[in-house]
Amino acid sequence: MDAELEKLVEAGKLTTKAAEKLEQLRPGSFCLHKSWGFGQVAEWNLLLNQIVIDFKTKARHPMQLAYAAENLTPIPAGHFLARKVKEPDAIKALLKSDPAAVLVGDLFTETEWKRWWTSAKKVMKSSGYFSVPAKKSEPIALRAEPVSRADELLTFFNRTRQSKEQAAALDQIIKFQHEFSDPKRQLQPIVERIENTAAQNQKLHSPLTFELVLARDELLQRVPELRITRPDLTLERLISEEESRLTEILPKLPSAKERRVLQALPRALGDAWTRRAWQMMVSNNPRLVGQIPKIFVENGKIDELRTLLGRAVREHSASSEMMVWLCRERANWPELITPEILPAILSAIERDQHNEASRSSRLRDLLLDDRELIGDIFKNSEVGAARDVMRRLLLTPVFDNLTRRSLMARVIKLYPELESMATGAQPEEKTETLIVSWSSLHKKQEEYEEIVNKKIPENSKEIGVARSYGDLRENFEFKAAKQMQAVLMRRKSELEQMLHRARGTDFSNADTSQVSIGTIAILRDVESAQEEPYTILGAWDGDPDHHIISYQTAIGQALLGKKRGERVTLNTDHGSATYEVVAIEAAPVDVAPAPAEDQGVALGAG
């Protein structure tokens, strides 16, 4: 025993037992405290009756000798906790070579610990002596005898009562199918059970049925000796039968399985697959929007996708998620990244603003955060296109004044001559007259009157009622009513501008010596000799399914002025093709009534 400790014992300041304990706690040794954990003895100060310990959370912590002897547990030099301080590299090597030999979490960094623990669980599972549960809250069990992973997976699968648990167990069986010694005997009953469960759940739990059938097909692919017991239960048949519900079903599947269903669309639906795929793409589900274009490309339908995207942009019908995807993938679709896309973006943001069920700010955030987007949109564009977009930015209700001015500043940086539009001092400029049919003009006038005489007054009442609820900062009804007011006022302003520019006509006396407004151009495909009629009417007329188009569309502009025998290349829904004008006829006279007020509006614009 240390001589100084003996003196303390003789003086009655320490018991013999406490002195023997302190003998094991010399400077440099290690110890454990029940509250402060692992520590190292830094020094003795017997003169002050103290021992100084370096704990992880309490450095240089002094303790009275008697208290230390009673509350500290000495750690031998060969103990793992001591070795990890003195020999960290050797301990790391031990953990990597034999991770199941020791469990510890404070030697590695958080990332290293997670990697090590994942590796350790794999080794424990493969040893057969450990039962490692899927839930973190359940304990790991040590078995008296080893159990193979294959037997463990089969037991787990057979004990499952819920269909979702069955699907999860099946995924594990597929993952470790190579560990089954007799896969045909062990796994064939599972195939039969999967198929029965899938068939029973098709109507009530369609996503589960898809998941089980996909898992069965993957298992059969990996284990060829297995056989199907329900030949009628195929992925293609499921897709065909559930075609109308695919938009609801696919988002509920794991991403990898969703992609396999999408890849099977052409096999299941034949030529109609592109129509259904497009309908799912416009559903505003971000995962579908990202996956479906790849299916178009893989099946050689990129031109058809380009046409559909172009129409959605022109008609402002593209969803916000579609616009997010298109903007992020714009390097692959340069022909669609034109000034025309920005009004479509604003329309999608406005729809999101008022759609409580699926409100999203992803597109709005992208427009504000992507500093290069505006520049890419206006690349090689005329100032007139930028001026139209500036007007649209001024009218949209989805931005506050500061945000709106920030976006407009990006346009002005490209077109300094438009700075006056931001300050409100732009000069009155000459606007282009719109030639429209009396029927379309009548509809626009009716819409204008409904907004002015019905919707705006109703909205004013809603604002008044909502204001009465108090506390406008937390008043959702008031905010929603005010947002709707902004939308109505913007639409009112748009209609006033459109009606001011409109000139009504019935298309009588159209010039049939060339393709002009109010004529029907009969076009013949140069390759197939198939003939198609295109009726070119007013700015607000359009029925693409019946080949009735506005003279302002790309096809309309390409045809205007063409004479019989001349050829033109058009981008239609079926791709690019060259056509010959074989005949030009007068379109039927527009018989819709032309009220006096409509005529006045039209004449005023002329």
C-alpha cells in the first residue's frame, strides 16, 4: 500500500478497505461513476484529501478520498473501455473484423457508428443465434440454437396476418432467396399464398395487389423453377382492369415498383398507353411527373411528349409539378423554354394558391430561387414578348409588390427599354387588333358581365362577412376572399383589354384564293397522301379535335397566305410532317348573334 495512504489509515481518516480501493485508482488509471460515466484519474492531492478525475462531461473534477473510494469503480488496464482510449486504432480494427464481438457506440463518429451497427446486425442475423426485429423498439433476442435466415424468413411470413406485413416479408424473402437450400419446396407454397392474397385484395386494396404481383414476378424471375398457379393474375391484366384508377394507385407503391408498372403500360394498353400516361402526368404528382417522361423516351415517343407539353404550355393547362419538372429539365427541352412558358407558370402558381386540397409552393419557390430561369426563357426573344410577360406579371395576384418588382427587374436587366413599365410611366402603345367570331365575342362579353355584375359583388360580400370574424392576421376566410378578389380583378382587367382589341366578324366573303381567316384549308400529307381539313377562324376560336384552329396558333400562322399547290411543314400532335394545300374553301358563316353592345366593342377596337 502507498505510504501516504497508510498514514491516512493510521490517522483514522481512511478505512483500510477505502485505502485498498484507492490503491487501484492511481493517476493514469481508469474508473466508472454511476452518474458521470467513464473517467481517468488525473492526480492525487493527499494533502487536501482529494483525488482529481477527468470525466467526459466534468474535466478536472475533485472528489474527497473517502467518497471516491465508495463511488468509483476501478477499470483494469486490459478492459475494453481502457483500451479504446489507449489503443483506438486496434479497437477499430477489432470492430471491423469481428463486429459481433462487442457493442459500443461512443468510439466512432455518428456516421461511422451507423455504418458499423448496420454491418453488425447483418453478421448477427447471418450467425443464426440472434433474432433481430424490424422495429427498433423491440429487443434483440439471443437464441440457444442457431436458426438459418431462410427458416426465419419463412416463419415470419407464415405468421403474418396483415397483408402489408406479408408484402414486407416477401420483399425480404426475395432479397435473400439465394440462402434457401431447396427453393422449389420452400417457396412454391409462398407463391400460391401470394396469388390468393392478391386476388382477394384487388377491389378493396388495389395498391397491395399490384405490389404482391410485382413481388411474385420478381421472385419467379430469380427462382426459375417456381411456377405460377394463377395464369390470369398478370401485371398487364391488372393495369388494363384498373386503368382508370392508376393515378390513385401508383403513388401508393414504392418508387421502384411504380416505375415497373409504368414500364408495362405499352404492353398492357397498346397504342392507348400514351394517352393514359399523359393523363397521369398532368395529375400533379411529382413522382409520376418525373418518371413518365422517361417512359416516353424509352419507347421512342419523345416527339409526341414534346407536342403534348407544348400544347399544355400554350393552353396554360400544365400543372405546377409539370412546370417544375420542365424548368429543371429545360436543357433537354430548349424549344419549349420560350416567353410563352412564363404565363403558363404564373397560371399554375395561381391555381396552386387557391387549391386548398393540394396547395404547393414548389413552383413559386423555383421561379424566385432559380436566378438563371428568366434569362433562359427570354434567350433570343424580341422585346414585344418580354413586354407581354411584364403585363402578365403586373396583373398576377400571387406576388407581393416587392417580389413582383424583383422578378420584373430580371426582365428589365435583359430589356432596359421596359423599365418604364415597372415605374408605371410607360407610354400608350398601339395594340394589335384581334379578329374574333361573333360567337366567341359574345361568350367573352358574357364572362365579363358575370364577373362585373355577379362574382365581384358576391366576393365583396364574402370579404365583409370574413372581416366580421376579427383578427385579420389569423383569418383564413378573409385572406382567401382577398386572394379571390385579386384573381377576379385581374381577369376583369384582362377581359377589358381583350374586348377593347376585338373586332367581330361572321367570316363571310373570306378570300379563298389563299389560306386566310375564315377559310378551310384541305391539306394532303406528302408521304401518306392522307388528307386533313384545317378551319382557320378567329383569335378565340379553337377545337383541335375537329381541326378548328385560331389564326394566332403556330399552325394557323404557318398556313396563312399559302395558295393551292404550295407546301408547308407543320408540327402536329402526330409529329412533324410536310403537307400540300390541295383546296381552299370558305368556312361556314358564324351565325351566333352579335348584340349591339358587342358590335360597339368590336368597332371601337377597329
